[in-house]
Amino acid sequence: MFDSTDQSETPELPNDQGAMEPQSEMASPQESVSPEAPAPVATSLDSMSGPNPMMRGLVGVLILIVVIGIVVVLSEPSEETDPQGGAATVGSAQQSGPETLASRNLFLSTGPPRENLEGNWVLVISQPDDQERRFDEICSGLFVLAPRRGNLDDMTIRLAFRTQVFPDAKLDTDITSAGGKQARIVFRQGPQRIDFAGNLFSDGIVYGNVVRGDVCLAARLVPTDQSELDREIAVMSTLDRPKLDAVVNKAKAQRLSLYDTYRMFSTEHSDTSLALDVSLKNLIGHADPSKMPLKAYLSAVDDHLKLTERWGPRMTVINRLVLSHVAFTRGYPPAATISLSDGLSKSLEDESWGVPFQRRLEELLARCHAKQARMDAEDALKQLASKSTTDRETPMAKLRELHKKFPHSHFVTFGLAEEAEKAKNIDEAISLYGEIVALPLLERLLEFEWASAGVKSVRPGDTLAKLWKQKHGDTKGLPAYLDGIYATAITGLAKSTEMSVSKSSTRSVLCELFTSVRADSAVAAEMSTAALARRLGTDKLIVVRYHPLEVSSRNQGNGDPLANDAALTRLAYYRGRTIPSMYLDGRPLSAVDGLLADTEMVHRRLVHEMSSRLSVPSEWTVTLAAKRTGDSIKVTAGAESSKPGDGDYRLRLLLVEDSVAMPTSSNGIRVQEMVMRWQIDGGDGVAPKDGKFAASEVISVDEIRKQLIDDLSRFERLQGMNFPVKPLDFKSLYVIAVVQDETTREVLQSKLVPVTASPSSN
């Protein structure tokens, strides 16, 4: 057993930012952002004294708890209860009890339990309200299920009545289905997709769950004889709270701990959604290897997963995922998490609702394997440091194996580098120290760990310079050597990419990455897009990088020397607010942030999305030419579709620079590729005439340079530095033409060409 004797202990958890909101707040917060008024860009641009918050490999954060919308704080209720059976609120002026489903509308069927799905049903979603410290039942609509041609195994489903929660709900008839004991109801409320799946039980209620994005909530189809509901019905308190109060009072008499109290409630009332909520929250709040041994934790997990079975296979899968993450973040061995999550990937694959959870699982397993590698490396280094060790080859072989498997582990690489230096293997030591210095943020991760542990050590960069000078006599060739290591890492990722593209593909995909030289969390996206661009070529993938920063931030010490107003305008066009953000042909991609260790995971996602997008043919053909004469660039562009359309389309023209050397970039991205310098058309784009686009523009490179150099000079002054080579050469320029749907933001086609220079051009 484990220590759970503290009667005052209450498991409180972070607020759930993904839980379903009341009907008045269901709209996406981005809908209120005006495209004409750019909002301040949220990014991680703190000083370099500490790591970016995205360095999540260093700190255990319970990210996945927000996956499931159960955030009610479990606290001991008052011994007094109100007339409705709810817990009384001390000091409240309200005399009547909370409204409940039963007190507001007697829609529950009074007949015997239904044996099939025929009839009218109310979808009730269970959700905690953390602010009000209560557990709510959300009436989400009335559905009519009827057998098709008398066949109970093939039923029609109609949304007969909408409530305030989902007033504009539209049923997805392609996916919605019912038959036998099973029902699947999928509908949309604006951009939200609500997916219910459940099974009919012997008590005549369909128990299941609702998945919305990366949130899973317990839900039920409750039988009703009504054909419509009270329009005031929306969100009301659960009827099950008095049951919890009664168990708590009984547990007090038995002097049980809170942990055992909530376990008692979950056992005695296992058929309630409140029991499911209480059980999970109770287990999360007490997961602690120092008090709850692994065996006890796994046993409690098994007990909880039995509760989830009533609420459907998806609930079981997602709860197992949540508890696997809890095991990892609370300090149980990584092997336990890997074992606990075994089989989840198979359960999630090929399921449309499972995509966000599959991503969470990938992230979790990647961190488990990385942590195990760290532990194995520590053991190997301890053996090497021990004077009693006679067999040094075995731990060295283990370190080399780990380095091959985890090439971006700063700890493993540094351990090998130190051993090579001790053994006087100069070339190997230079190579390993070079990786730490050249690859994004590895040196900073080491420095952060040393500072946190109070350890003083020589910076890898200083050691590398010493070894390089020892071998070559000076450090003149060192910067080029580091650039080579960085380039090799990107090339290696590109070569490892397995992706087939049909030769008949007619689409050039536009990948727009909003980034910053100070955004640590942009590293994975930067490396991945650079590698994929090399793998596919610009006829299939055009990557453009924007450096947007709100003006006041650009004028402070945490500015970005590549930031410009045009980049901020483009981000506002997408109603974006964060860095990094990525848009693939105008569609936002999620979960693209991460450090170097996350690159392969982000890269896999990007490859998958690219393969899918390239398979969609484009009906548009774009012509584009850009010629530089002296200080002027003349751009001519045209576009037309093989099929007539009546959409609101625009043609936009972007001026980008092939590469900007930035070896001192604080996030470690040594070369900024395909940087957007100017929106040639001013950002509004060119409208078509008679269904065709035609544009001709002449721009002055000198005028563009003059407008950008003021920001750069200010950046140098605030940073106390000076660029020996100004990132304003504009020697290798390209123009991108983009045909875009203004309503959906979909990019219909894009094209990139180099700016060709006449003999007299600078």
C-alpha cells in the first residue's frame, strides 16, 4: 500500500483550456480578431539566461491532462445540503438549490427501459465547471432515431431540436449512423466538430462519449417522450452530487483518507459520469512514486479503466493515454509508461477522431525513450568515471549506440565528447563538440542544466576553439566548419525522408512559416521545412519564412533583425497570434513547435500533410517572371484556371531572399532561408479580370533596403552588437506568386522564380 492518510489533501489540477465552454463562449476566440488590426504576436523571446518554455524535455509538465475535460476540484462538501440535494454554499444568499435536469424540464421518458434505439433522445454531455466548483450536465440537442424500412439495424437520425449550447448545429449525415445497440452522431457547430459514440445499456440509456478536438467527455443519450425541449435548457448541475456528499459523510465517520473516500464513491456509484471524473482526478492527484509505489499505481489504473468501459472504447483509450502521461510526468520509470501505453497506437490509427491523440502519444513515447536514453547514458558515464571499472569498452559502446539512436541528445553527445578529449582523440572530440556548438540550442541546454544544478563547467564552444587551435594553429576555419555541420544535419534529414510524389502532380504547395530568430520553439519547424524543401524541390514545395514582430517588440532588446511590417500583415491576414505558426496552402498546421529533439516527429507530420496536399490537383496555372536591371526589379505575373469559378480570389506577389547568414541567432538556426522581404502588391493582392489575373510591377531594391535598414540599425544599437556582414545584401532574390481564395484562405496555386539579373545589375 501507500501513504494516503492526509485528511486535508485535495487533488487540485490545472484548468482545462480545451474543455467545452458555455454556449455564450463556444465561438473560437480567433473569430473576433480583425484582419485589419494586427494583434500583438505571442512568442517566446525572453533573454537567453534561461531556456524557452518549450524545452519541455527538461521539465515534467502534465500536458495531457487537458486532453480530457474533467477539471472539477474535488473538495469536501458541507454536511448541510440544500433541498435539491446539492451541496450548500457557505455564506451564500441564494436560498434555492441549483437547477437540475429534473427540476427544469421533465423530459425523461416515464416508460420502461428501451430495448432498442427507436425513439426520441436527448444528448447530455457531462462536464465539470471549475470556476463554479460544480459538475454540469449539458443538454446538447434532441435527436430522433427511426428504423429504415423497419430495420432496427439500419436507422435514420434526425436533429429535431437544437438547444442554446449548439444553436446552429448541422448533422454530418455521411458519418452519423445507428443500428442495433450502437449510435454514432456527428455534427458541427461552426468550426467545431462534435462526435458522439455510445452503446445502449439495459437501463435504456445510451452511454458513450463526445470527442471534440483533443477533448473527450462522458455523454449519454437519454430517452424522452418529448418532441421538443424547453428553450431555456442548456447547462445545469448534475443530480449525482448528493451521492458524493453522502459517501463523504460516511467516509468521515470511518476516518478514511480523501483518496479512499473518492475510491469508495467511484465503486459505489460506478454508473455515474461523476464517478468517472472523481476516479481520474483522484488518481492523478495521488500519483507519486514516493507515496504510491508503481505496483499500486498500476493496480489503481486498472480499477479506473474498468470504470471507463461503460463510456465506450474511446474513453478507455484516452484515459489510458492520460494516465500513461501521468506516470511519466510524476516520475515513474519510463518503461512503465511505455508498457502502459502499449497498443494505444493501433487503437488510434486510421481513426479520424484519433489524430490529435496519436500526436500526443508520439510526443509521450519520444520523451520516454529520450529519458531512458539519458538514464542509460548516466549509468555508462558513472562506469567510466569509476576507478574500479576495468572494462571501458562496454560503456563506451553503449554511449556510441545511444548517440547513433539519439543524435540530438546534448547529454549523450557531451559525454562522448569529454571521453574523446580525455583519450586525446582530437578529431573525434572536435566532431562531437562541433555538433553541440553548431546544432540549435544544444550548448544552451547544457548551460541551463549546469546552472540549475549549480555546476561550473567549461563551455563546449570554448573547448572546441581550444582543440581547433591546437590542431590548426588558429580558429579561422572554425565558423565554416560549424556551418558545414549544420548543413549536414539538414541534408541528412532530407535524405532520410521517404516520400513519393506523382509525376503528374500539378500543384506547388506553399508552406508559410512564421518564425523569429529568438523563437526557440521554432527550431523543429525550421529544420524540417528546410530538409523537405531540399527533398522535394521548389516545383513541389515552396517554403517562405516570415519574421513578424509587433512594432514595440522590434524596438526593444528582444527584437528580430529580420522582422518587418509585411510579415506582421501576413500573419494578421490569417488571424494568427503565435510564433511559430505554419500554414500549408493557407491551412494552419498544429503541433509544429519543438526543439531539435522534436524535429523528426514534426518532420513526419509535415511529410504526411505534404503527401496529402500534393495528391490534390490544382486547376490553376501561373506564369511568372522577374528581371533586375540596376536597382529595379520588374515583375510580371499571370494566372488562370482551367475551370471557371466565381470565388473571391487574389493574386499576391512576394519578394524573398534565398538565404541570410545568422550564425549568432539565439535559437541556433544559423541560416535563415527564403526570408520574405517585401509584399510587392502591398499585401491586398490583385483582383482578376474576366476570370484571369495579370499583374506588372516595378520595385526599387534601394528603397526597400532603406526602409529595412532603420530597423536593423536600431536592433544593433539595442543589442550592443554589429553585423560584420549586413543581412541586407539582396544578392539572391526570388519572387513568389500566390493565387488565394479570400473567403477560405486556401492557396489554389503558387509559383517561385529567381530574379534574373541583367549584366549591369548590382
